[in-house]
Amino acid sequence: MRRASTGYAISIEHLETMTAMNSTTSLIFVDSTVENYQDFIPITEAGAEVFTLDPTQDAIAQITEVLANRTNVANLHIILDGSLELGNTTLDVGALESPQVMTYLQQWGASLSADANILLYGRNVAVNELVVQRLSLLTGADVAVSAGMTANATDHNRGDFDLNKRSGWLGAAPLASQNGETHLATCNCAGCSLFINKERLAPAPVIGPTVPLASLPLLSSNPAATAKIFLDFDGHTTSGTSWNTSFNGNADIITPAYSIDSDLNTFSTTETASIEEIWKRVAEDYAPFDVDVTTVDPGNLNGPNNIRVAIGGAWDDWFEESEGAGGVAYVNSWQWNGDTPVFVFEENLGNGFAKYTAEAISHEAGHAFGLDHQSSYDAGGNKTDEYNSGSGTGATGWAPIMGASYYQNLTSWHNGQSSQGSNIYQDDAAIIASAINGIGYRTDDHGNTNALATILGGSTTLSASGIISAPTDTDVLSFTTGHGSISWNVNPAEFGPNLDVLAELRDSNGNLITSSNPVDALSASINTSVAAGTYYLHVKSNDLYGRIGQYTVTGTTVAGSTPTLLIDDVSVLEGDSGTTEATFTVTLSEASSQTVTVDYATADDTAIAGTDYTATNGTLTFAAGETSKTITVSVQGDTTTESDESFFVNLTNATNAPIGNSQGIGTIQNDDTSSITNLLTEDFSDNTGGWTLGSEWQIGSATTSSGQQYGNPDPGVDNTATADNGIAGVVIGGNASQSLHDFYYLTSPVVNTNVAGNISLEFARWLNSDYAPYMQNSVEVFDGSNWVPIWQSGADPGVQDSSWNQQLFDITAYKNANTQVRFGFQVGSNGVYSVSSWNLDDVKIVSDSSNSSFAVSIDDVSLVGTDGDDTLIGGAGNDTLDGGAGNDTLTGSAGQDWFLYSTGSAFTAASVGVDQIDDFATGAAGDRIVLSKQTFAKLTSEVGSGFSVISEFAAVTTDADAATSEGLIVYNSSNGKLFYNENGSAANFGTGDQFATLAGTFTLAPEDLMLIA
């Protein structure tokens, strides 16, 4: 950028002399509507080129086109008609704030020489001096204007000109505290890219009505936030701070009120409008953060996490240690105690020009939060500019707030090379929101998914607003429309936008229909035709760093046709006890833009309320856009064999939608027949069943033993809770002999298992045994040709039961007409401890002819689900519940129940599902989670209660810990989830997954689980 000399006033008579001395090229642009415009051309200037402007076109664009391929232009003469009418363009403040015009004027500056002049000829041009000042700032040129030009200037009496010079540079140099002393981090003003008016601009006269300073606009961007950025516009006296001691001889620093005109005691309507615009711009910069940008004095600014921005006056009122500054701040002063302001010198910022002043405020407040400058470097890492001036032009032209942000429309926080070095990157937003600054990010104001969308409704003209607080933030808005054309416009903040909007239209399944993110605009618009339904507008950033901020949405949809209410029919299995839920779905034939309500109530048919189901009634409410609701009726289970029964759910009293079908039928299906057959049942009350007893095997009453050297004694009671009807065991009430060195068996009678369905073996075990090779135990099945071991005890620590443990084995693979099972033990030749050995009770071989999945009957009932989502409820006895595939709901009710997981093959999420277990009871007499080692194939623990390899079970408190646990079966005690962690401590669960959720919060122990073959 060029550096200009001190400003001065010059009359038109001296103009030719000045241009003759400095000129290399002069261009004259004439609005052809000016009467006798030839008389205003400075004919004494040799070599000048003259261009006539088309009065029907944009004159600024025409001049820009002429200058596009020129450099080192010394003088631009522009002859105007009227005050500031140029072609079809009015050169007022509003025009100069247009991003396109700002870009054009910066391009002018690139074509001008270092000491160029822009000379404006026209009637009453000088009455709007603010325009002239800003024209000088944007082009970098000296600007001279006619002070009183006559309508007919044939005598070349062109009037006097006030030449407004700009000089100096905005060195928004931070102050840093080092070793307790205040130090000014100096700025090489010749190399900075933020310039100021080093000489004060002559203030404009007071225009329009005024209000007292105390009547300034009271504005807050986030009133609930405790952290405040206080924009102090009405003057402030700073005392007792480092500013006073370091820069003002310890005297008070008097900051006058913000003022565009010459009146420092009131605010004009122009000034209050400018104050409001400044506040909006700064509020936009800090919108993502949980901080309040406010013009309301918080009262106490002596603590950390608050800052005053004193806005007013000029830098050389007291801060004369630099060549000029638009503002100054102590770095990290946000965290300080005491009211230490940052200062913004509005007199040096285009006389309080709203954009410049706001950019300086955000910049200096950024220093208070701990930010350095964002700088520019060449390929070799050499700093080329203290202030990164950004890139691009027009609406999407960008610059970092902590760089040179005055001349681009889009300014934002940046993650780039800081002033500390080319290899030191500064993440502005992360620093502002860091814990040390105590503010963080603002709470998200809209959901990020279709399911969490904010519903817009009530009419076909819709609107909303929000804040995109991060590049990853998406605000989802849902709406309902009829068939036809819809339109949506998403606009960023009106002043100083930071957000570059990406808008997406998606359907109810999340599919993208269309999107908008224009390359030459920050706003987005969607215009398309859709079928009737509910849709979702996704508002987000274009994913570039810092392109975040506030937005508003307006949309037009199509009024839909009137939807119809419908209810479906439901059929459920009755169950033997407890309740099963019958869920009716009520739907709208299409989404409505209005709220729809309908009453419902059950009524008897052949089913009787209170006996077969629980009566219910209520009102369903469909919010705008919703199309589905459910009604749940509890069906009561029983064991009575009966015909199927039915009841009704009736719909009445609908609002905003007619009822299509008013009655849903609920059918209760009788399910009181069983597919379970007991092929062998033995409680060992005697030996009439024909069991073969090997050496030391006995049948008799349970008796406690003593004298064992390892493990626990024999039980004093059998497994049957109601009566002591006998057990089978090795030396009941005593210990196994230590001199038997072969296998000795208890063998069942022959059973024909060659029937349809799955076959299982189940029994209660109380076994205490030394470990191999000193002693070994087995359970075997005869497959028609050979005895096949289905379980064997292993190495240390052997088996040490202290209670009856339910055992379950799938022996379907071995079924034949001559099936037998046997239980054996073997003692080593020496070194064997004295142990109580085997105790057995309640042995069963069971067939399940349903073939739906592996299931057995423990005592009273066995329930087997289908491949769907089933609800299974046990009875009062010791039940087995196998939900099969699907996400099932399992309730064991009373008794010691088993919840079975055995698919016949390796675990897959699809074949197992995720079951809800509602009433699991822990402890020795409680329920059991029964896991097949064929399904949970990574388990190496022995078959039986608990885990012989202790590390294979783990309890954690988070799902993330479950995925990386060393355990293979992992229980999350905080939410009841039970996982198969197939790959151990590796990430995720491998081929495993969650397979159950246990209702309630309790400690699940290894003994609450059982392994089967």
C-alpha cells in the first residue's frame, strides 16, 4: 500500500501546478449529462485522456474497466452532475459499503501511483465529506472536491477544493506484559496493511435530531451469558491501570463519546444507527461463543472474563508511542482482574465508519483473548505483511479478523500463520473458547439430525433463525408441504457476515434432494418442486474454517390436502402369565401443517377387559409434520386352553383430519400348547428308573461330608426346593476313594432320542474335584456307536462347587434310538487330595419339536421365540427363555430362570439380536445367563457356572470401555448392556456385539452366567 503525506487544502488555481509536477498519467471521466462539461476539463494538463461515461450504466464499473490494464496513474478527474450523481450511481455512504463497490475502489488503488489524486468536480460535492473520506481510505489516494462549483463554469472558475489526505497506517499493535513491565510490541508501520487517518478528519456537522448520551441503544447479543464484551460508546475515564502508568504519566485517560459529527454531548440519529450497526457486526464475530456483546454497562468489570472496549477519540490523544493506531489492547487482558479496557480510536477509523470501527473492536478484543496477528509469509517463510489481508473480491472476498479485515466483505476467525512465525499456526476460535478464557462455545440452538429437527409449522410462509457455531454444526429444520413448488432463502448476518451458507434439502429418509452454496454469494436459496410430505432443511457452513455465524431463514411452501387418520389391526400371543404388549399404530395418510388430535378407547369383543386385557383410553397428538403414533394395550397371559379372543380400539373426536377407519381389532392368540417333551426325567428318589451305578456311586438322601482336603463338602440338601427326594453321588456324605485309577460311571437307562426337534441334557451339579492329572471328571453321551465326551474337568483349580449349579448341553447332534448319558470320575495314582466328588440331581433329556431354536424345559416351562422381535414371559417355576433371532423382550418371572443364547453356530449379531431381560435376579438362587461355547466360540472357560478363566468376564461402566476390555463377556453396570467382545482389547467388538440389556442397575458376577458346550 502507498504511504501518503500530511493532508492540506489547495485551491483549483494551484491544481495545474501540482499535477504537472507529479503526473505520469492523467485520466478524465465526464458524466455526459453535465451541461457544457467540456468547460470543466483541465485543458492545461498535457497528455490527459478523456472518457465520456454512459449515464445509463454503473459509472464506477466503467471507470474500473478503463483502469484495469493501467498502472501508475497520477490523477483521476471525475466530472459529476449534481452533488454525487455519477452515471446511474449515487456516491453515498450506502454505495461505498457495498462489497462490489469496495472491491472496485480497491482495484482503482492498484492502478494509481504512490501520490495519486482523485479530483471531483460538481455542484455541492463537498457537503458529504464522509463519502470523500471513505473514498480516500478505499483507494489510498488524496481526494480533492469542489467546494462551490457554479452551474456554468466557462470561465474555468471551478471553485475551491478541500484536499483530504490520508497518511499513517493502522498499526493495531498489541501490548504484552513481560516480567511485570508493560511492553509495546512495535509494528513496522511501513509494512502494515491497516492504515488510519493519522491526521484527524474534520468532523461533519450535526445532522438531524439528537438524543442525550444516556439514551444510546441498549443492545445485548447473548444476555444470559455471564461473560461480557462491553462496547462503551458514551465516554469513559480510565484510571489506575497500566495504560495510565505506562502511557499517560499516571494521569486519567479521557475517552470521549463516539461521534461522527462535531457534537460530543449527544448522539444523532446517524450515530445511533451506526452504533447499532457496529454492535451487530461485533456480535456476529463473537456469535459462536458463550459471551454477550453488549452496550449495557455490566456494572462490575473488575473481575476476569469481562472487558470494556472504550470507543472514541484519536490515538494521539494519549497513545503517542506508535506512528498511529486504530486500537490498542493488552494481550490476555480478558483474564485480568481490574477494569483494564481495550481502546478503539474511532476518529482514526473513517471518523467512526461502522465497518472499520467494528473490525477494530473485534480485532482488539481478540488480542484481549490472547490472539496474535494473522500474518502473511512468502514461500521461504519470510514475513511479507504483519497483517494478512486475505483473498478474493466481492461478496465472498475474505480476510482474517486478526489480519487486515477492513476491506473485505467476509471477515472471520482463522487458523493460519501467526505473527510469531511462518511455522506457528494460530487457531483463533480454539483460543477464544479455551478453558483459560472461561467462555466455551454457545449451546447448539437446533438439532443436528432429522430426528432432532426443529419443526416449522402453522402456515405456508415460514421463518427461523439460528447460529452455526462450528464447521461441523448442522441446524436441521423440518416442514410439511403439499405437492408443488417451494422456495427457501438462507441469509447470513445483515452486517459483517462470517457465515458462508450451505443449504441442503433432504427427504424424510435423509436423501439429498438439492443443495445451494453459490461461489459468489454468502447466502443460499433453494427453489424446487416436491411431492407432498415432510422435508428437512439442513443449514450448515461451507466447511471452511471460520465460516460460521448467524443466519435467518424464510420459506414458502404449498398448502397440503387434508390427511386421513387410520388405525391398524394387531395380533399377539397370549402368554402363560404376566402381560404382553399389543401395539396399535395410528397414522396420517400424509403429513399435516397443522396439529392433529384424536381420542381413543378400548372396547370388549370376545375378550373381556380386566381378565384378558387392560382397558385404556387417551388422546393422540400429531405435531405438524408427524405422521405416526402408537397405542399400547397390555394383554394378560394365562394357561387356559381357549379360542382366540379379540377386543377393539376405537378412534373418535378428531381435529384437523377426518377419521378414515375408526376401529382397530386386537386379536389375542391362544398359545397354551407345548412343543416340549421330557424323554427322561430323574429326581433320584429311588433307582426305579434303571440307572447303572459304578464303583462308589450311590443313590440316596443328600448328606453333608467332612474330611476333604480340597474343595467343599457334599450338600446337605438336594436340588429340589420343596422336598428332599434324593440325589446320586460318589460316596454320598463321604469322600471319593484315592485308590481307584480308572473311570467309574453313573449310567442312564436307554432313551430313544430319534424324534423330531432339538435334544438337550440338563441336570443340577454339585461337584468338588482335584484338578488334572490328579483327578478327572466327565459327562458323556452315547451316539449309537461310541461314547462321546461332551464335558471334561481340566487343570488347576479343578472344580469347587459350593451350591447346586444348573447344567445344560445341546445333544441334538448325537440323537439316536439308543441314547444314554453317563457321569464319570477317575483318580490319579498318587498325590491326590481327598475330595467329596460328584453329586447329581434332577437329570432330564428333553425334546423340543418346534425346531425354531435350541430350547429346553427347566422344571415348568420353556419359551422359544421366532426370528422376529418376540415377547416371552415365564411362569412361577424354573423356566428357560430362548428368544432366538430378533430383539426380544424376556421376563422370567418367579423361580430360577435361564436365559439361553445358543444358535448352533458362531455368533453373529443378526442371529442373536439384542434382547431386553426385564427381571434378572442375581445370586446363588437367582437366574442365569446361559451361553453356548459353540456360539461364543472364543470362550475357553470350562462348561459350568461362572468362568474358570477369570479374565474372560469383565464389568465396566462405559460402552467405550466394553469395546476395549480384555474380557470376552463384558457387562456395563451403568446401563445393563451385555456384550460379546470377540476381539478382546482391540478396537470395537470384532465379530461380536451387544446381545442383551438387563433392566435395573446391579452388579453382575461371573457366577450369574453359565457356559454350556
